[in-house]
Amino acid sequence: DAGITQSPRHKVTETGTPVTLRCHQTENHRYMYWYRQDPGHGLRLIHYSYGVKDTDKGEVSDGYSVSRSKTEDFLLTLESATSSQTSVYFCAISESIQDRASDTQYFGPGTRLTVL
Amino acid sequence: AQSVSQHNHHVILSEAASLELGCNYSYGGTVNLFWYVQYPGQHLQLLLKYFSGDPLVKGIKGFEAEFIKSKFSFNLRKPSVQWSDTAEYFCAVNEFSGNTPLVFGKGTRLSVIA
């Protein structure tokens, strides 16, 4: 398995509180991604990063922000959590090959977030 | 924009039955195609991938998939399923060239019964 950890693995929070999820990799891969997984929707991309301080929005970015100050860490922040953000969040990484993302992504173990 | 359709939401099979899960994508250019598997309570793992060459791709655990360009399809097959194949299966696609993230289908849940 690729060296990807996510923390926390489980979190319960209340509506309106800020939440930060962390993805940490030991592979030194350039590209990192945050997805959410919901029944009937599969995985949907929230944000991704193509390098330190370089990020872009995905399909469902509203209500989320990200930061990447180091290659190994990619943080996902919910500024004010809502019940619709209850989900399982997966981080993924891919390496850079000839300055473009490798075709293969490797996934972390996931964080289950419940917003009450 | 790319999209991926997985036609079967939930498939129930008996052990030793043959499996075929459908996947169609919409994109006019050259693509990379993937099948990922997620066993209960676990993260996604790559099952197989196609990016060029032989359109019949063999993956882990006896799975294979065939890319049919004219049909924009990449169906997953296994001749004889086992109880341990119970999982959710996701088809995904991204552009062959450029730094585009994966687009996933909604997944197909496979339940294999004894």
C-alpha cells in the first residue's frame, strides 16, 4: 500500500463548527486529491493539488477549502460544517511523470465525518 | 466534460457465476480507463487499468476488462466469482494527456452469495 495516512479517521461535529482533515503521504508524490464518497454518487472530487501551494477546484468544491504548504501534507477545511457534508472523505495521491500526473491514483484509508 | 456511467447499481450473484459489470464513458478524446474495488470498510484499490495497447486488460484476482472504443465501453469481467469478491466496484476515466483528475462512476455493489 502507498504510504498515505488520514487523520482523524472518524469525527463527529456540530453544524457551524470548523473542521480540518489531514492527508499525509510519505511517497513524495506531486499530486494530491480530496474526494467525498456518498451512497449513490460514487466518488466526487472536491479539490486537488498539483504542487506546493498549487491547488484547483473539483466538481463539489463549495463549502471546502484546501491548503498545501508541504509536499507531504494536504489539508481539507470545512469552514462551517453543514449536515450535507456528512460523508466519507478520501485522499489520493499520484506521481508526476514527465511533468503530468501519473494515470494511477492511490487512496488513503478515509475519514468518516458526521455533522450533527 | 467527461462522465462515466455504471449501469448496474447492485448485482447479486451466486458463487462460481460469471460476472460482467458495465461501464460507459463520454469523452471524445483519448482516455485512460480504470476499475477500482472497495472491499467493505476499506479504501479503494486499483483492480486494473488501460491506457494503450491490447484492449483486453488483465488485472488482479482474475479480473479482466475490455476496452471497446467504438462503444465507449470498458466492461469488467470475471469468469467465476467468489464470496470474497463481494465489494463495490468503480469505473473511472481521465484524459490520456494532461493533468486531469479521475472522474468516477457511481459504483456497482456486488454481493456474492454461497
